[in-house]
Amino acid sequence: MKNMEEMIRWKNISTIIIGILFFWFTLDITGFSIGNFTLVVSCFVDNNFMDFIWWCVFIVGISLYIFKDKIGRYFMLVFLVIWAFIQGSIYFRTIERIESYNNYFDSWGTHRLFPTSDTFIIKDTYHIFIDVLILASLVSLIVFIIKGVRISKRKLCLALFAPVLMFLHVACGQNNSIIQKGNISYDFTFAELAVKYLETSDSAYLHRITELNATEHLYNHSKRFNYDVPNDTKLELVTYLLSSVNKDENLLANFKRNLDFAKRNIAKADFPQMIALQYLPENFNFSGSLFFTFGYDLGVAYANNASLNLAHSYFLKNMEELKYYAIHELHHAGFVALKNNVMPSLDITTYGEMAQIIEYLTHLEGMATYAPLEIRIKENAIDVDSDYVTLRDSAQMREYEKEYFDIYFHFKNNPDSIITDDDWYKIYVLSDEKRLLYIIGAFMAQAIDQQFGREKLVNLIPESSENFIITYLKTK
């Protein structure tokens, strides 16, 4: 009789707390503002329709809990465990994602009991209380279940924690959008939301993509280097990048294939970080993300981050190349960080300034092209990429080396001369037409590595890029 009274008492306590949680969560559906005070913005305003779906599931759970208690208590247990896991995981974010989280909620102006932090998550008032209510509901429900079940402790533990273990097993077994390996985040959020948008045409996904760190990365890169893409706003840029799928009916299927490959063979294996670190100074650590995107250039680096375009035509034809270009772009991120994010200005007028750009880009692209060379040779992946085919052609390399230095010393030996239109064509030869910056740069890196050693090669990165070329010339 006493056990029955205890069970009923805890059922009432649990019902009251869950009821309060339901009321509080309903505010997320309706929104709540008084004057300049905003507690929470409606999920329909910020296009977060998953909250509405979760609210509907909550209604089903409460109904079962009240009217079909023996089923409802376990339904609510699983529901609350999953919810607690989702809410709790928010506290474990990278510095970059903390900034994004703070900016998102600051943009809505919701009330805060405590100021934001740059190093850990501090939620706004509404979300602090909902976390407390979820935890209180879960604890009171577990106590009620314990009071109402007359079975052995072993079976009781299995009954209570089997749903938790099942959920964790499923959650851990899934491909996560962000795979953390050491100090690098392999971020697939852009790519996964792109798939959802392209499959559904739901503009809500498009707007979510604009809020991502990957989009900020591409947007900043396009502005910094004056890329010929629509970029007045992030939404304009993202819309443009995702429009290309209409031109190729097989593009989405091949993109999804590349996405799966990148998760299994790049992120989970930590392949690019493992290789790239071998071509960076011994004490260097990455501090950013490698984003996997849809559209834009083949791959780019900006600040401490890099990205790969899984929908690029080169990767659609040569999926395995994603592995090697992941090394290339991630090395760029390390190189730029070691240069303190400083590169020569592109707003130039003199030959001397042009020579500095050539030095920097030769160093940057040469090291990134050289970094995957050894693993390419080991995995017999040389003949696919024309840069590496050329690197093994000694006659072609002699011709290219002469052409490179003719162009380089044309600018280096006449620092005060003014750049003309014909001079810009020489840069086109170096970068796009013959890719001499990449090929000759890699050739220089290999020569320095073989003659002076890896330590000398990587320690040149923080120095002036002119020293890279000077050191190479000493090998001859």
C-alpha cells in the first residue's frame, strides 16, 4: 500500500513537471514578447519547423502518459532522453560553432540572464529554463518508474536504460554532420543541407545554409578575391551555387556518392590532417575546419579554414582525387595560419609588388602540391592529375622551369617598373594556363626537402616566401 502511495505521488509530481515543460515548450511554437522584451521567437518565424514536429510528438507522448500509462511512461522516457541528449550536446561545440551559435541568438535579441562567452556555450533565458525542466522531468519520471516496477534491480536497469543505450547506439552509428579529429572539424553540414534542399526545394533549407560557418567561409573568400559570383548577400551566393544541379540530372546522385566517400575515407580516417601535418612545422596544430560544400571553386582556403566542392566536375569524374585535394587545401589553411593570415596585397601597380605575389603563391601552391606527392606515388595516383604527370616529365620540367624564372626575374629585376596589360598575361601563364606556380613550386619543395631535409623545408613557411625561392636556387 505504501509503495502504491509513493508511486501515485511521484506520478503526480512527474505529470506536473512535464506539464510545465509542455507549457514552456509551447512558447517556442507561439513566440513570447512584451514590448522590447523577447523571451523566445516563434519557430515559424526562424523557419525551425523541426521544433513544431517535436512539439507534436510531445503531445502524443503526454496523451499516452495520461491515458495509457504503462506504454506512455516508457514512450516519455525515450522522448526525454533523446531531448536531453540533443540539448546537452549543444554545450560541446568548437570555438567557431560557439561564435555562430551566439550570433544566431543575438540576431533575434532574446533575453539573457548571463552574457555570452567566446569559449563555452551560455544559453539565453528561455533555453536555460527548458534544459532545467527537461532534466527535472526526466528525473521525476525515472523515480516514478522505479517506484511502480516490482522486478529485480538487474531487469529494472535494463528496462530503464535500454532505450538510452539504443538511442546512443543509433546516434553514434549515424554519419555525423561534423566529425572532430584532433583540432580539425570535418564539417559536412553545408553538403547535407544542400542535398535536402535539392531533394525537396524547401527554401527553409536554403536559409539554414546561409547561416553556416561554411557559407561565411565561401562568402568571405569571394569578397576577398573578387570571385565572379553573385555575392551581394549570402543568400544570393548560396542560391547561385545550388542552381547548377538543374543542368545535370546525374549531378545530385554523384554528389551524394562523393559525400559518402568523403565521410568514410577522408574525415573518419583523418587522412588529410595526418598527411598535411608532415609538411608543416613540428609544433604546428590546426585550429579550424575543412568544409565540404556544393558549388564554388574546386577547393579554397581562407583564414584558418579550407573547403572542398564535392560537386566540382573534376571530383564527379575522379572521386578518389578528393583525398589528395583535401590534403592540398588543408595544407593551405596551415600555411596561411603560419603566415599570420597575411599575404601580399592584390592591389598592385609595380613589378616589385608583382614579384612578391609570385613568391607567395609559388610557396603556397608549391608546398600544397608537394604535400600529397608521396602518398600519391604510394597509392599509384599520379597519372590522373596533369600537375603530377608533368612533374615526372623531366624534359617538360626543364622547359617549364626556364619559363617560370624568365617571368619571375622579369618582375624581380625591375622592381620600379609599372605593370601593363601584357604583364597580367604572364601571371595567367603562371597560374592557369600552365600552372607553373603549382608545378614548379612543388619541384622546388621537393628539391629543398631532398637536399636540406624536411625540417628546413617546413620552417621556411613562416619566413618571407622569397627565402623559399632563394633556398631552392642554392640546391642547383
